[in-house]
Amino acid sequence: MNRAERRRQIKDDEQKLKGGIDADSSDPAGTAAMTRLMSDLLETAKRDRNIEPPVKFLHAKVDATLQAMRKITIDCKKGCAHCCRVWVSATIPEVLFIAKSLRRRNDVALVERVGSAHRITGAHDFSSRQGLHQQCPLLADDLCSVYETRPVSCRFWASTNVAACLRVFRQSSGETVPTPMTHLKGRGAYEIALSLALKHVGLPHYYYELNAALTRALERSDAEDAWLGGEDVFFDVRRDPHDVSTDTVSRQLYKYAFA
């Protein structure tokens, strides 16, 4: 693809994503467009050693998708934090962005809470963590203290029955939280796009446990620069057991996006 063709594709991709990825559409074009645009932004991030532009773009598109879903009835509301007691998966760009925002706030107590939480949750894998019920260290008075920079997985979380959330997340009832399918599809589309974009530019594409990854990012003041420069700063941090990039749909989408 020559420069003129790539410029036309970028323009077309941007048009496709004006309202974010359409979570109800079965057409993979939107997710493919997101994958390509994120790849371009991540390449620039590697050059500039700055993770902010791609993550801000990601958040803007996710929020646009959620805005299109605003008429879907959910039971979630401000101050409801039953779900903030489970394993949260996030990519390293998301983690580095949160770490950068915490450093700018210079909130020493919050940073210490992250480390303290990791000392409790760090020994647990994805399965055993479910029954731990350890509150997220970023929660303050049942409100997310990093709401504007929270990971994609948190942004798409939704329930149609808060009573079920209480039983599941505080009492280990073993139920399945009733979640609108559109939210699940939207989260899945962005998870695939971000993972494939990272893979395409040669950066670790996995999803990591938030407490562990954020602790590591806060321990090293040069974590962002080093990771974007090719050092796998998080090589031994506990990861989500599922690699979304290896799914059949993801492999097909990768070929479709970069054919």
C-alpha cells in the first residue's frame, strides 16, 4: 500500500469510527479500523515515548460507543461498587496511563494502597481471586478515584440487577451477573482491536492483573519510556489466562485488517 492509499484508508477508518465501534454490528470493518488506527498511534508512541495519545484515543472511542448504548437500561449508578472487588484485566498502555495520572496527582496514600492491595491479591490466580472479595485500591468511598482513566474492562462493565451483583461479588453466590449483550460485544471488540494493534507493532499484547501491573508501573519511574523502548518491564507480572489474540475470530480479523 503506497502513501496515497494509506492516507485514504486512514480517512476511511476515521469516518467509520466517528461514533466508535458499533457494538451491534456483525460487520468487522469497525473493529479492523480501530485496530489499524491504534497501531499507527502506538507506533508514534514508541517513537515519542509517550503513551497518552493512543490511550486517550481509545477512551474517546469507547466512550462514543457507550454513548450510543445509553438507552439500554442498566442498574448501575454512582456509588454502586459491588463489582470493584474482582480481578480486573488491563493492557500495559492502560496501566501506564493510570500510573502517569497518579504521579501527576502526587497522591502518596493512594499509591501506597495500590501496593498494599497487591501484597494481598498477588498470590492469587484468576480462579482463586474470585472468592477473595478484596476491594480495588483505587476505590474511595465507593467511588472510582481514577474514573476518567479507568480501563476499558471497567468502562464496559454493566449489570441489569444490582441485587445480583451484591450476591455475586460480596457473597460468592456463584450466579452469573445479568449483563446486556451489547456491552459484552462492545468490550470484546475493543479488547481484540487493542490486543491486535499491540501485537502488530511488536509490543506485549496481553491483558494483565491491574493491581500487579500498576504496582510495577509505579515502582519504576522509567516504566513508560522503557516499555515503549522495547524492554518488557512486566514480563513476570500475572496475566489474564486468556489471550484474546489467539481466538479464531481475532486471527481472521488480523488478516482482514492488515491484508
